[in-house]
Amino acid sequence: MPLLHLLLLAVIQGITEFLPVSSSGHLILLPGLTGMADQGQVLDVAVHVGTLGAVVLYFWADVREAIQGLPRLLSGKADTPGSRLAMLLIIATIPGILFGLFLALTGIDDMLRSVAVIGWTMLGFGILLYIADRRGDSGKMPEEWTLVESIKFGLWQAIALIPGTSRSGICITGALFAGYERKAAAKISMLMSIPMIIASAAYLSGEVIATADIQAAKDGAIAAVFAFLSALLALSLMMKLLNSVSYTPYVIYRVVLGLFLLWFAYVHGAEMPAHA
């Protein structure tokens, strides 16, 4: 695959994975709107691994605490901050895994990969994020995250499997509605992404391992590195901006892009290919 295509794919995935604008939606739109070849599963896994590395590095203190608490959780106890965090993250991941399997086994996931669907989800969930952000938070912090909220956030996260919804965006929306302050909502969303990305990459890796060749592996390595760098930059910038800026700029972007895509789908009559 041409280097420019690899870089474009990696940067788009890296920047959009943690911003509330939908990485999957942008990756689906890339070949459909530009005429570029579909990137395939090898690169899908590679860029996900790159973004996984970025979020793990940025939140390493929390990740380390959860890893250290995992053995205690496996022994049936969640009475330490680490074991409790590990439990909350695992529980929040289950709805997404189950819903993802349902979409894959029924073939609905391919049906949802269209310009119209992405346009509506960009627009609708963008407006929902705006409403949640404008309601005002109750100052809740990540340490106050509860078991019931973990289940609720997991259900929010499952919805993000619909292209254009944005995994980070919908989780942030759910956390804002639950009363968490902006940075706390973003942090919870980012931590929830770790097991979800691992599950997604593991699901895709079966076919990748069986079909990948040396060139595909080299392309994947390049894409992973650039996805890592762009994701780390985007994540760091967003977390810093949340000290003084609301989620409104992301909402505006989503609304504008959503309206454009709806025009493109219904007026121009364009649709994505069944597999992208």
C-alpha cells in the first residue's frame, strides 16, 4: 500500500479514536469518498494497536493499578482501588462484546456501513453530546465510578458499534449525564477504550494471522507507529483543552459533517460499499 495512504489512514485513526467524532465512521468514509482502496483487516488491527499503545501510555498510572488489582479480582475480591477499577472496566466491556457479536453474526454490521447511517449518527449523537455537556456537571470524579454506572456506560459503549456514533463520544455523553465533570468523563471513556480495543483487535486478528504476508506486516507496523503518535498527540491536546474548552467544537464538527453526509447520501445518491 502506498506510504501516503498508510499515513492518512493512521493519522485519521489516531486523531479520531479518542476525540468524540467517530474513528470507525471516518475510516469507512475514507475509501468511499476518496476512491482509495479499502485498507483491509491487517491495517485495521495495526492502527487499533497503535491507538491502544497511546491510551495505555497516557493513563499508565491507572492502567498499572488495574493490572495489579486483576489477580485480587480473579480471587473474587474487589476491595482495592486496582481490583475495583479492573472489575468496572471488565463489566463495562461485556455489553459491547455481546452486541458486536450479534451484529457480526446477523450481518447487520455490514448493513450499517453507509453514508446515510453515519450522517444520522454523526448528527444525532453530536446533538446529544451537546445537551449532556450543557446540562452542567455535578463535579463527580472517576473515583466515584459505581458498578451500576459501569453497566450503564457499557450499554452506551455498545451503541458505538453503529458507525458514526463515536465510542469516546457516547461514553463521554453517558458520563456527563451521570454528573461527571468534563475531564473525568473523558478519562472514564478513555480507560473503557482499553479492553474494548483489545477485544476488537483480538476478534479481527484471527483472519489477519492466517492471511497476512511480510509486506502486509511491514505496512501494519508503519501504520501502528503513526497511529500511536497521532493518537497520543490528539489525546494530550484534548485533555488539556478540557480545562478551558467545552465539547462544543466537536459538536459543531459532527453536525456540519453529519449534514454534509446526509446531503451526499440523499441528494447525491451515494452509498458505501458493503465492506469497507
